Amino acid sequence: MGRIKTVFRYLIRNRGSIWGIKYFRASYGFFIGYLLIIAGGIAKEPWLIAIGLGWSLLIELSNILPKSRRRVRLTSWHSGLEIRSWWRIVLAAAALAIADAPTVWVAATAIGGFGYQLISKFIRSSLFYLDSGKRIRPIGSLTEGRELLQAARDVGHRRNRVQIPLQVAFLGSMVFLAAAAHYDWATAPVVGALGAAAAIGGVIVLRRMLAVRQVRKALFGGFDEAVIAAFRDSDPEVLCYFNGEPRSMFVLNIWLNVFAASRHRIGVVLRHPDTWRLASESIPGVVVRSAVRLEQLPTPSTSVVLYPANGMHNAHMMRDVTLSHVFLGHGDSDKASSVRPINRTYDKLWVAGQAAVDRYRAAGFALPDDRFDLIGRPLLSKRVRDLARDASNPESPYARLMAALDEVDLDERPLTIVYAPTTEGYFEDSNYTSLATMGPAMIATILEEFGGARVIFKPHPMSGHRLAEMRQAGAEIREMLTSDPRQFHPSVTAYRVDLFDWLDLADILITDVSSVATDWLAWDKPLIVTNPKRLPPAEFAESFPVTRAAYVLDESGEQVAQLLDQAFGDDPMQGGRRDLRKHYLGDPSIDPMDAFDAALDDLIAAPPSRVVYSRQHVAVPATDMGVQGTADEDPEDVG
């Protein structure tokens, strides 16, 4: 009953997509086949049953089933293709019985159908399953491993092509059995043709099964070992370990250009089976689900592991006492989630400035000073920004955006306002966002009071993952910007540049308590921070010190016009922003990329201050013991 309620809630919330058969076309196809089978039984017309059965098989073979897990769940009501196929056979046999068909037809349908399902399941079973959850996947620049993975997919396609001749073989067998029961000279040609079709289909199936098995055996005899060897050949000095799921990959992706700009060799280790793509082709890496396999990845040169997020399965990597374990984090903000008790387990905490150290002190963490390294924000380094933009490439997103703006802004760039709300978090006590409560009214006021101003809307990548009103507010804002005839608002177009590129265009930033507010201090421009929970001014400033240099929006979205006038006028907060910049982001005279590499130099030169064992003494033989990780990244430590 709970599953049915889930489906109906989805139907009500997405009425526009139902009749367009956007998500439910596969279910409609199966449903039509079921109706034809039932109608054939009631009307006592076996040919109608045959059409319904054939139609259902056609839908199955046409491969129109949605790919994403969400759509598969919705279209199947939590039951997969195999379950529906079993029901189809039962329904067809029952309909034939109701239609008073000869017993042999009913028996042939049931025996042939169930036989087909069993053989299909065997072919899809572990014997021919080529990409199991425990298998290592190559990512990044591991060319050799990616070629092997492509070869594995080719074998998988061979396995899938077995299905069509298998259908032919069993359908032919079903009708052959039924026709043979009424055999005479008049039906001899039909029986012979059906028997031949079944035999040919069976031979094709057998040959392809053998081919798949032989290729699989030859290919995967050393697949994992080859991928691990290719990763080790890159000889990483540093590993970046991430066990988040696909929707949180932005936590890792923002650091990839930092890794690429570093003078150290850095490799990436992922744990979730679906996070095998990286937003970089230059970083070597692997997806490893088995915890035991992790111990094969470090080389004699590997000294440091970086962790961009917390997660229960970080412990699988942290058990290696020969390495220095560093919490890198995602963003530096005044959120309560920036300080976690689990952070005390790392050898080092890399933070942007003294503000982060003070944050730990205020939370009662008695950590020694040498546990912290102040590295600034490498993401803001000019070297990293130039690498991320790839501005010399005319096809890069940044170059295309600049070309589009040059074409639209013939005289000068208009007043540009960036609105970058944060996510609602996973729990209400960590919900700092203004998107649902203040966002639409605020944007409407800006468009009305500052006609011609350009608004760049850049919500957090995980906005709306928990609350539907967040998604609705985001859609409302995008609709307002898209329909504004007075200005070109590029953030609602297909220009997929990152947040910092949008901030480069901004004259002022409106955001929530988040790492975006602290990063913005580097631009030395006006900042508006929202106070959606209407905390008293003194409490708000005490809890979130960065707001002491910001204009606080704490009444409603309509108040924003007054604050914008104030910010673009005398801007009394300018001095406070400059005072806080060094406190939050470190010494502006030092390139944070140099600080990042220097911190790595120190850790590589000096191992962690504890008893160090030889890796050959602590390593476990690399046999797959079935220990698998799951996506358990802490959503509250992502800035």
C-alpha cells in the first residue's frame, strides 16, 4: 500500500508529464499488452491474446525503459522487468484457459514462457554478469583501464543480443508443441517451420552464450589487477578519497582543478559504484567498492590522503597508519556543520584562515595548533581559475559565455546581481536557505525596482533534494528571469560555468550563511546575507561573524531594494569586509595554491607523528572478501 501511495503522490505532483507519457511510456506499453491479453480471454479470441503477448514482448525488446533509478522505480512500481514478465506468462495462460483454448496451448504457453524466463535469468545471472558491484572501474586518465572497461561493455552488448534469438527459440517452441499435438499432413509445413525456427534460435543462443563466457573469462581474468596496475603506474604521491554518491560529486569536482594545478601527483579514489565519471580527464583514479582492495592502491611514493567530505567509510582508508590523513572539506563557512567531532580523527585539518581555527575553539575542541594548516582557498588561486576557465579554448563554456555577453552588452555591462542560496540541508536545524521563504519575492522586487539589472541565479547543487518548495521556488525564479524582456540573464541558459565565473561578473552578491559568503570576501564588493529565521541582530552576528561585514536581509524579499541602494551608495561595510578577508581567507599576498603545495611538501617530508609500521606488515592480501561501501557522505559538511 505504501508503494501505491508513493506512485500516486508522484502522479499528482507531476500531472503534466503523465499524459505526455514522459516517464510512464514503458508502463503504458505493458498495460496495453495486459489489456489485450485479458480482452482476448473474455472474448474467447486466442489471436487477441497472441497479439497482446507479442506486443508486450515488443515493448520489452524495444529498450524504451527509462534509465535512471528514479524513473525505473516509478514506471515499475518497485517491481522490475522480470516480475512483470512472470505475470505476463501467468496472465496469458489464464486467458487461454478462459478462452477455452486446447489444454496443450495453455500448457505450451506456461511451460515455454516459464522456461524462457528461467533461461533469461540464467543469462543475466552472475555467470554472465560483466560489471558486478565489486568490480573496479577506471576513471580519469587511466587509458588502459578505460579501454578494458569498454571491452567489457562490448561483451555486455553481446550478452544482451542473446535475448532476441532466445525469444524466437521459445516462442517457436511454444507454438511447435501446441501444433505438434494436432499434427497432420496439412499442418506439417507449419510444424516444420516452427521447429526449425526454434532450433535455429536455440543454436544462436548457445553459440552466443559460449562466446560471452569465453570472452568474459579471457577479459576479466586480470581486469581488476590491470586497472590497479595502471593506477599505480601513475605513482600518486597523494590520494583524494571520496565515498559520496553521484549527486554530491560537486564536492569532489571543485577540487579537481586544484589537483591538476598542483606540482604533486594526485590520484582520486571513489567508492560509490555509480560515481565513475570525473569532471576532468587529467586526474587518474579508480572506483573501488571492496575495502580490501584499497590497500593495493598506495605506492611507496604515497604519503597523504585528502578527504573532501566526511563519511562512515572514510575509516576504510584511515586505517592505513603509514599515511597522513587530511580533512580538506568542501567550503569554509560559519555553519554549525563546518565543525564536526569526527574531524578530530584526522592528522591534519586544512582550513582557509584563522576564522576556522577560532570556530573550532568556540565549539570546545581542544585541538593543538599544529593540527591546523592555514592554506587559504586554493580554489580562488589565479592558476586554478585560469585552468578551470580554459579561456583560450573558444568552445569552452567560459569562452562561449563571454562571447554571448559581448554580443549582448554592446556599450557596457549592466548592474549584475548574483543570488546564490544554499541548500536546505538534511535536517531543519541546519537549514540556512532563503530560497523558498524569500527568494521569489526578492527577485521580483529586484526586477521591478532595478529594471535592466542582470540577475544571475546560482542555487546550491543540492537545493530541493529534501523540500519540494525549494524546487518550486527555483522554478519560479527561473521563469521570471526567462520571461524578462529587458535583460539577458545568462544563468538560466546552457552556459555551464562554475560559481566563481559568475561571481567575477557580479557587482554584489546576495547569499545565505554559507561558504559562498566567505569566498566573496576575496572580491571586495558589497555582500548581502539573508536571515530567513529572523534571528535578533546581535545573535545573528555572534553566531555568524562573517555577517558583521554584510548587509543583512532579515525581513522579507521586498527589503532588498533598500539594502541595494545602501550598498551601491556609501557602502559603510567596505572597511569591515577588508578586515575580515585575511581572517577568513588567509594572507592575500600568498598564492593559496603555493600554500596548498607547501602543506603537501611538509607532510610528504615528515610522516604522521605516531608509530609507523611498514605497509607490507599491515596490508591484507588483495582477495575480495565482499566488503562493500555505500554512499554515506555527510551532507552537512559540504559548505
